[in-house]
Amino acid sequence: MKILTLNCHSWQEDKQLEKIKYIAKNINKNNYDVIALQEVSQKITSKVVYENIKEDNFALVLQKELEKLGNFNYNFFWDMCHIGYDIYEEGLCLMTKLPIHKKESFFITNSNDYNFWKTRKIVKLKVSYEGEEISFYSCHLGWWHDEEEPFINQADKLLENIKEENRTFIMGDFNNNANIKNEGYDYLCKNLVDTYSLAINKDDGVTVEGNIAGWDYNNEKLRLDLILSNKKVEVLSSNVIFNNINKDIVSDHYGVEVEVKI
């Protein structure tokens, strides 16, 4: 099984449509089974196409680009987390070519106010893969030292949802550097397993370099974007993608692609 996570930084990128086409081209080539996307936005004022999806929803535009390549295999589930930059409905997405059994989204912050930019939500899909039901979560958590919306509270609400769950992959931007001890990464790994640590073949895992939104004074190489599991799994490879080494840069975060043996 091949899975990918990417914080899209959607509609904040130069040459955004070109980058969406490039992402679609690589999804089509690599044939991922499940893709988790974060910072997936649409303008508040845009026209509704169906349900809560508007015509400029980043995931919808990406799906259409895949269809232009002749790939009609991918469906997606998107839900809104909060208002971003005053003009966007920012959310999370899971995209898959696997049969979907259940869709769900839930808040992990104390705030449920969409107008508060620290309001966080999780989207979840339950799919079937070779006869087994597997759950996937797309996540975008806050920062360890945030006093308004503490990371531990968010992590606890996420973990509560995973308890006694079937095989599960928890993917996304966790806003905590995996190289810092005794903070958010270690807190998550008390209950979850990092596929990067299990991978037979892997690179340095770095997904952010330099200062970006939310890490304004950063000058280090960070591993913020992770693919975690609730159970040990055989991981054939874990590679950073869209980092100018493995494909061109498409966002202020690099993506992570993992191949696991189910």
C-alpha cells in the first residue's frame, strides 16, 4: 500500500495552478492508495458545486486535473476547520482510490468557532484494502507551547478516537518537530508508532526548512509531517517528496510518501 501526506498551503503558492497540475501528475504516476492533505482551502464567496464543496476547492481542482490525465479513480472527503486569511474556508482532505465505508470529521480543539484560526478538526475515512478495513486520519494539529489551544488537549482528543480501533494510519502536519525530545512528537509516540522509524529504506525525513507561517523565526530543518500508525507494520520505505530532491517543491511543506506491506 502506498500513502502520501502533504500540507498544500493552498492558494498561497505562486503559480498555484501549475503546482496543482504537477501534484496530479505525480499522484497519477505513483498511484497512491490514500492521500492526506492539509490546508485545503476554498474561497468563502465561491460557488457551491455540491454539499460543502465549492468550485475552487483545492481538492476538487486536483481531482479534475487527475481526470484530465484520464484518472477517474480518486474520490475525496473534505471538511472545513476554520476561516483562513479572512477569505478562505480552510480544511482537511482525504483522497483515495479504495472503497469508502465511512466518512467522519470531529473537532479536537476546545473551540468550535470557525472564525477562530486555531480551531482544529480531523477528517477520517474507513476504507477496505484486500478485505481488511483500515482507517485513515488527516490531521493538522497546533503547537506544543500554545496556551490558547494546548497541543496535549488536541492529541488526547485525537487518541481517544483511535482507541480500540482497527488498523489505522494517522497522517499530516503535527506542528511539532520530531527531533525535539519530551514534546509533542514523543507525546504522540507513547501511543502511536512512527512509520519513519520502522522504514527499511528512508531519507532524513525533513519536511520544513527555514521560516514559514507558524514557524516565523525558524532556521532549522524540521520533521513536522508524519505518517503514524496505531500498530506496528512492515514499512518498506519512507521518503520525503516535493522537496527539490525527490520532485519539485509545491508548498511550504514537503510531503511524505510511505510504502507499507499489509
